[in-house]
Amino acid sequence: MAEDHPPQQDQVEGIYQPKDAVSATIKAALVTGSAGAFISTIQNVLTKTNYGAWGAVNKFGSTTALFTAMGGAYEFTKNASANLREKDDAWNAAYGGLSAGTMMGLRVRSAPAIVGYGAGLATLLYAFSFTGGSLAGYQHDPEVDEVTRKEYLRKNRRRPVEDTVMEVGEGRGVYAPGYEERRAQRIKEAYGIDVPRRSQAS
């Protein structure tokens, strides 16, 4: 009878881990809803007509509702798609963008707007996710420790002290080995003074 061997590390990393779509949806809806409420408040403040303190809810509450619906729809669709497909790739973001864009198009109440906003946002989020999903630029290898990487870069670009001394000369914190002996010899030749040398630590 064959023995069961534990899976290798690459096999474990390749196994899809299901996501909690409901919890992620609630969090995303709260975050985007808060952003929508903030924008509604700004709209209420900048309007010419005085709607009072509750104008952000009564008059511009649809902005809050739109942001909440878009954030929740995006996050739920993205995670549900990942769980159903058992893949975590850029297509999940595209499906989420299609769902969120549809919510934006429903506000216009036009079929072309629903299709257009959905397709546009899906394309945009697919491209963003496919190219790395970050506005910070190139991401370093997560397997390499950042301190080790920076130490390697410093060593890789470090120049010998002799090259630096030849270009800028000695002094101002740049001293080559044997500086004290050379300094004492120069003073001896120029002024005839014996400079006491520092005792070397044993």
C-alpha cells in the first residue's frame, strides 16, 4: 500500500484559498459609502441653495447610495468570481468592474449607459489588475529581504577608498590607510617637527 506523502511547497502555494465574499463586501461598502457621504457633504456645502444640514442626505443622498452600491457590487462580484473559478487573476477584477459600472449606469437609466459604464470600468480594472494592481510602480521580489537587498546595492556600487582619495584628495573625513604616517612625514619635511603618532591599539 502506497504511503501518502505531504504536498510540496509549490503545490501548497498553488491551492486556491476561498475568500469571505460577504465580509469583504460589507467592508468595501462601508468604505466607499463613507467616501460617498463625504462627497455628498461637499456637494451640499457648495450648492447655491441652502438645503440645511440634512441636505447631504435629503438632496444628495443618491451620491452616497451610488458609492455604497458600486463598492459593494465590485467587491462581492470579484470575490464570488474568484471563489467560483478558484482562480485569483485579473478577470475577477474585470467582472467586479462590470458590476460596479452597471451600478453607475443605472443612475442614468439608459441601456447604452449601463453597457458603456460597465464595459469601460471592467476594461480599466482588468488592465490595472493585469499590470500589477499598484500605482507605486515596480514591485520588488517579495522573497528577498529589503535590508539584504539594500546592503547588496550599497556593496555593488561601493568604490575603493583609493579611487576616492585620488579624485578628491585626503581630508574632510576621507582618509586612506597610512594617512597618519604620511602626514607626520610631510610635517617633518616641511617644518622639521616630529609629530607624535597615535599609539596603535593592541
